[in-house]
Amino acid sequence: MSFIFLSLVIQALLIVHCIKTGRNQIWIWVLALLSYAGIIAYVAAELVPELLRSRTTQRTVKGVKKALDPEADLRRLAQLSQATGGVDARARYAQELMKLGRHDDAAEQYRQCLRGLYEHDANLMLGLARAEFAAGKPADARGTLDALIKHNPDYRSPDGHLLYARALEAEGQTQRAMDEYKALSGYYPGAEAAVRYAQLLRSQRQPEEARVVLKGLLEQSAVAPAHYRRTQEDWLKQAERELGAL
């Protein structure tokens, strides 16, 4: 009796699903008359294909593949880069190298891109600077960013500006770094710049100035859209911890 009752419940739910989603109404008769056979047929023909097409499932499958073979995309992009020799393919290869922590290799790929018509391409130069900084070469990164601005004076990138400030800080050019962070904290779209600025202020024994920066950030975030608070959650939590430590 329990199997019969369970079948009836599932049949009823699937019939409702069929009607609400506008599927072929012949499924109503199949579900009503064929019990478990109808349930299996509906799930196999209608629900499973829909599930496999969903973005969530595709992301999950992609994530599993990535976990099982983390360098699959790297090999594919390396082959594409070698086969075409194109700048776009080489840049994508460099980005994948960055994801895998191979920063020196990524920097070399960006240098290979920065030739001919692309010698002073702003986006490629920024990619090179990121790779150099990640490889522990802040002076090289800052030099690349200086060259970027020299050859592309109208180029604007908040992330590039943040990288410049971080490079200065890593080099020990503290005052220049604070000046850049101060300028950044007024327009940077995320919370990272303000948090890094406050951290540097605190390290230079300027706790009151750091407190002002952190309070301002948290007050602004309190009235910001939910999307902002969600995407910046980690940095905002760090801001709260920094403020509590002052």
C-alpha cells in the first residue's frame, strides 16, 4: 500500500509540474495511467535533459572536470596558442598560467604578446604587471605600469591603480603608496583599496586616520545595494576586524 500511495503522490506532483511548465498534455495521461513506468518515462524524457542543460549543473560538471584534471584547460590553450600564434590565444594561455600559480611563465607569455602592433597594448601590459607582481617582482610591475601610462595616457583602470599602490608598498615606498591608496579609496568600486589603505596607516602608527577610513567604508557599505555587500563580504569583514583591533 505504501508503494501505491507514494506512486500516487509522485504522479500528482509530476502532473502539476507538467501543467505548470506547459509540457505536452499527453504526459498527463501517461503519468495518470502508467504509475511508476510513467514516472520513470517523464523523468527520463523531460526532467533529466532539463537538469543537464541548467547552468548550475554545467558549472558543477565543469568544476568536477577541473578537479580531476586541473591542467586540462592549460594544455588546450597551450596547443591553441602554438597552433595559431595569435595574441588572443596567447593571452588566454597566460591567464590560465596565472590561475595555476605559474606567474613567471605567464609573464613570459605576456612579453611574447607585446610585440608589433601590440607592443604597447594597455590590457596586455596590465596583465604583464599582474604576473610580475604575483611573481614577487613589485619593482618590475611598477615599471611596467609606468610604461603603460606613458604609452596610454588616457587609459584608466581602478585595478591597475590598486596594483600600482601595492607595488609601491611592497617596494617600501610607503608615503607614495599611502598617497595612491588615499586617491584610490575615494573611487575604487570595491572595499579592498580602503582596507589596504587603513592597514598601511595602522602600520605607520596612524590609528586615528585608519579608523576614519574604515568607519567611512563600513558606513557607506551599510546603505549600499545588497549585491555590493555580498560581493565585498570578505573585505568588509576584514574591515570590521581591523576596526576592532584599533
